Amino acid sequence: MAMTDTDVSVTKEPIGTVRRGGGDPATRGRTTIADGVVEKIAALAARDVVGVHAMGSGLSRTFGAVRDRVPGGKPSVTRGVKAEVGEKQTALDLEIIVEYGVAIADVARAVRENVVAAVERMTGLEVVEVNIAVGDVKLPDEEDEETEPRIQ
């Protein structure tokens, strides 16, 4: 009997062979990323930019300095960063303190670029916006609030 285009060939698999699910293994299941993860990545990326002195408002930095000195307290890496994370996108709000003498618009642009690159590379999320609030300017003769312990 001659085979034609409509003939079907059946291959038999050995008994006991189990067929696993189809498709790319990388697409099986979901990955969720917590807001705090994105906040940490963004905070570290923002701090890497020259001209950024610190993150957070004066009040949050004061509370953070006190909390850091309490036994068992841990420094807050995410101070000054708030993230909203969806399934495929994220939006970020950052509050920074800049060094006196830097061009604030240039620092903000560099922070935005660095944060977007780091978050998108590490998480695969699309960063739809990075809002930056400059809360203060660190003057050269000002002492850091966090260098002197307030609680002894």
C-alpha cells in the first residue's frame, strides 16, 4: 500500500513513558516581585549617582537614625523610596537630598536613568515612571544628622 499525504503515521512510545507538559519551561508558572524588592533596587541605584547625598526627608532620616541605633534595629535601605508594583509594570517615587553645587536637573535625570536601568534589568518589569522629589540640599559645612548618636 502506498502512502499519501493524508496517511497518518503513529509511533508507539515504550510502556511507562509519561509525556510532560508542553511549551517552554520558563513560561510555566508565575513570578511575583514584592514592592520592597523593587524599592531596594531603586534605592541602591539612586545612591550610586554622584550628587545624591542621601535618601528620604529630614523627618524620615531622623526616625531612621534613631531606629538604626536601637538594639536589633536594622538600617532602612529603602528610606525615601516608594514603589507600586503590578504584574508587568512598576512606578516609583523617590525623595532625595542633593549635594550643594550640583545641577539638580542633571542629578534627577541621572537618578532616573540609573533606577530605570537597574529595576528593568533585575526584575524584567517595565518602569513607567520615576518621580523624584528633592527634599533638601546638603551644604558643605552642615554635619550629617546621622553621624552623631542621639540615643546613648
